[in-house]
Amino acid sequence: MRGEVLGRVCILLFLAVFSWPVLGAFDLPETFLGVPSFLAGVFLLWGVLVYVLVAVSRRMGE
């Protein structure tokens, strides 16, 4: 039961983070270390999401 709820929360988090208003905040004509800010923001958000999923799955395994 707890894993099912956690899965739904993760899906909602994914949809919220990768919605247009959040991604629109990174749509700037600037670059970050030579990478367009939009791509840098997408990869940053993706990395944070992966980290959260790994941390939660390790905690669920204990």
C-alpha cells in the first residue's frame, strides 16, 4: 500500500516539475557553461528527480 501511494506521488511530482510553467522559467536566451539555460534546467530537474527516487527506494528497502 505504501509503495503504491509513493508511486503516485512520484508520478505527480514528475508531472509538476516537467510542466510548462516550471520549464518556462528556464527558457532564457542565456547559457550556463556554454549550455543553453533550458537544457541545463531540464537536466538539473531530471537529476534531482532521479536522486529523490533513488533515496526513496533505498529508504523503502530498509
